[in-house]
Amino acid sequence: MAEQVENMKAGADSGRMRDIVILGGGTAGWMAAAVLARGLGNAVRITLVESAAIGTVGVGEATIPQIQHLNRFLGLDEGEFLKASEGTIKLGIRFEGWWRADAGYIHAFSDIGVAAGLIGFHHYWLRARKELGPETAGDLWDHSLNAVAAARARFAPMDRVGETPVPGTRHAYHFDASLYARLLRSHAESMEVRRIEGRVVAVERVAESGEIAALLLDDERRVAGDFFIDCSGFRALLIESEMQAGFEDWSHWLPCDRAVAVGCAPVRPYPPFTQAFARPAGWQWRIPLRHRTGNGHVYASALIDDDEATRTLLDHLDGAPVGEPRVIRFRAGRRRAAWVGNCLALGLAGGFLEPLESTSIHLVQSGLQRFLEMWPARPASPALVAEYNHRTAKEWEAIRDFLILHYHRNARTDGELWRACREMTIPDRLAQRLALFAESARIYPEPDELFTEMAWLQVMIGQGLYPNDHHPIADLMPADELADFLARIREIIARAVSAMPSHDEFLARIS
Ligand SMILES: Cc1cc2nc3c(=O)[nH]c(=O)nc-3n(C[C@H](O)[C@H](O)[C@H](O)COP(=O)(O)OP(=O)(O)OC[C@H]3O[C@@H](n4cnc5c(N)ncnc54)[C@H](O)[C@@H]3O)c2cc1C
């Protein structure tokens, strides 16, 4: 009997993938190591190869709220994580000058208003604006707890406001990417992930299948595995140089292809939001960390050179620069296939959509989640790989369209970039979404889409797209009731924010 059980076990084990090798120790590599170690436990052995001499891209400081799920999955305590990564709270992104040079808005993460029956809050607000006037309707963002808290640099986590139906705050983080990677590394190593320091100089392939057999290091060590995760950054050493996945170039829609980055002295109080300032040939980010502010100028190299881009950045810092500005080149687009054979690309190896909505780290997270959901244990079937790649493509395309919206819907008068983006032909699906919103205020995100109705609403209104009509159900509410409904929400939010601690106090208290 014992022999039979042993034979059954051996049968069940045969052909199972046991050794996962991750190439790269940037944010993507260490996220992959920690998540797979936590998710797959001792079903696999995980080895990560990285080269300190090559280093990491060294940017990637702003996130979106979904990162909380990742931290929770890994068991990271919020206070400890914020302290270890010099992190701050992020309630949204303030876009300055994106529609017109003199206008700004926030894409805040919380819901706006209160759902009133079958239709979205914004239909009521639009009706009020049209019928009762902008003063009675109030500013859209005065109905958002995150937006009001961000404007007043306050923060407290809450699911909803007291006993009211007004939705609570929803937050993400700004953090020092290298400190976060260090935290993930110690976490992964505590779950027995093996780290190898070394430079990969060649790749050994299986002759018949073309799959990857091993990574060969410059000191002649050989790291063999059953499955390889390419987190080698823009180099894309496995997915492109070896597996030749191909690259879908989206730079005709997202023309910025460089960034110059530099830190500067931090500013107090810490703003609980990212800032994105439109500039004549691109835009500039400002990300508040506790030990420094992260700054970068993202630009189209066809329109300005690196020196001018650097000067623009240095002219617009709100503190003394720390270190030398660094230029990073990139191309907007994605691998045609994120998964080829026994190789999966994550992070910059899989592609890059520029950092405007802080989606890159999230795409590592969602790629890992999908991979764990689909984890095949044995070598994956073509159908499974195709499904993974299909879902990845849809996710990237929806984010791409959301980013294009920011550039396309502009009324700026100061540069070739903005004119070209305004006049470019946009993807059909985006054109259809904008037309539908413009005529009837309807927003229909795809079922698995990252950005919600609230996100699309804020960016469309923020970019000056006011619909011609609203849902007729909003007309059923008597006008005086409508005015009270909106005023009451604003009042609840204003009171709730007044009772919140400042962002700085919150940080001091928690970490
Ligand atoms: C300008 C800019 C701004 C960004 N801002 C944001 C943001 O605000 N929010 C966000 O979510 N994302 C942002 N990103 C993206 C984010 O930086 C990346 O998604 C994230 O850092 C993951 O990078 P990575 O790990 O894929 O690559 P990298 O950090 O480049 O790491 C690559 C790793 O591979 C290793 N490696 C490479 N070749 C070899 C070799 N031959 N042998 C051994 N090891 C090797 C390197 O040593 C390194 O460890 C930004 C990106 C850019 C370019």
C-alpha cells in the first residue's frame, strides 16, 4: 500500500514545474519573487538573479490603491511599510494645465457623490449644473471626499463617512522604489527565495522546443529552471532577445519617449497627492516622499533636447535639487505576447505606458495575479498562454486609451505636442467612448478594466468635455430636492474632512 501511494505521488509529481527563475531585482523582480513565494509556497523553488553592476531603473514612486491588496497579501503592515519606504499617502493625481494652461483638476481615487437609485451621481450633478446653475450644483470635486481631503492636505482612512451613505477615502502611496524593493527582498528571502548576484551573459535553450533551459552568468555559473520570469527591465533579455515576442509600438499615440528625473528637498506639509504639470513638450511629475520630493520631466525628444528638458525641470523644482538629473529613454508600447513558451515578462520587460497614471507597478501586480490564477503546475498549454496574453492585451489597451484621453482632449495653445495630440486619430474604442459621453454622459468601462467610471468621469470633465445631456431619470427628482441633495453631500464631506488629522499628523501617528 505504502509503495502504491509513493508511486501515485511520483506520478502526480512527474512533469511538474518546480524551479522558477526570475531575472532582475528591480521592483518587478522582487514583487514577483515575494508574490510567487507567498502564493505557491513550497510547491516551487524560486531563484532570483540580479546584477548590482547593472542596477535598476530607479524610478517608479507613485502607485494606485490596488497596491493595498498586494501589501495585504504579503502581510506587510501599513505603518511599517510607510516607514521603511519613506512613503506618503496618495489620494489622487492633480493635473495642472492639461486641458487649458490656466485650468487644473484632480483624478481622485474615491467615489464621487452618492449613488441615487439606478444611475450614476454625475447625471444629477450635470442636470443641476444645467438647470440650477454652476453655483447651486457646486464643483464636481466638492462631492469627493478624497478631492476635498487632498486640497486640505488631510487624511484618515474610512469606509464611509460615519453613518451616512457618503463613500469614504480610498488611498494609494508614494514611496521610494528602491526601499520598497529592499522590503520585498527581505520578505521574499524570509520565504526562502534564493538570490544570486551575477550578470547574465547568455541563455541556454532546449533544442527541440526552443524553451529556456538555463541562464549563464559571466563567472560561468549556470542557473537552470523550468519556468523563467523576465524582469530585466527595458533590456527585455529573455522575452525579446531570446523569445522574440515582438513589440507593439504606441508612440504615435503617446509621443513622449524620455524622462529626466531628479530628487529635491522635501516640502512640508506633504501633499497627499501626485502633481502632473503639463509643459510645452511634455509634462512634469512631483511626488512627495518623506526624505525627498521625486521630480521628473517626461518629454518628446523630437521636440526638445535633453539639455532643454533638464533646464525646464530644474526651473520648476520646489526645493534644492539632490543629486544629478538622469535621463531615461523609453518607448510607449507593449510586448505582443507577455508569455512565450516557458517565459513570462513582467515590469518594463513587458512594455511601458508612460508614468502619467502610475500604472506600471500595478501592471506587474495584475500580471502576477493573473499568472497565479492560471498557474498550470505543468508546462502550460497553448490555449492557456493565449488566454493570458489576450487578457493582458485588453488590460494594456484600456489603460493606453485612458492615457491618450489626457493628451488628446486639450485646448492648449503653446506647443506642437499639444496641437498634434489634439488632432491625432485616436483608437476607435476611445473615440466611441468620448462620443457617447459627450452626447449622453454614459460611461461603460469594460468588465475587467482598471479605470472605473469615476476615473473616466473626472478626466473627461477635467479635460473640458461636458456632455450635452444626462440620463432622463435624473429629471425625476424635484429641483429643490436636487439642490438639497447636492448641498447635503458637500456639507457632510466638508465636515468629515475638518475632523480628519493633517496628512503629516497621520503619517507621524502611524509610522
Ligand atoms: C520615467 C519613469 C517613471 C516611472 N514612474 C512610475 C510611477 O510613478 N509609478 C509606477 O507604477 N511605475 C513607474 N515607472 C515604471 C517603474 O519604474 C517600473 O515598472 C518598475 O520600477 C519596475 O521596473 P523593472 O523591475 O521592470 O526594471 P528595472 O528596475 O530596470 O530592473 C531590472 C533588473 O534587471 C537586472 N538585469 C538586467 N540585465 C541583467 C543581466 N544581464 N544580468 C543580471 N541582471 C540583469 C537589473 O540589474 C535590475 O535588477 C516609471 C518608469 C519610468 C521609466
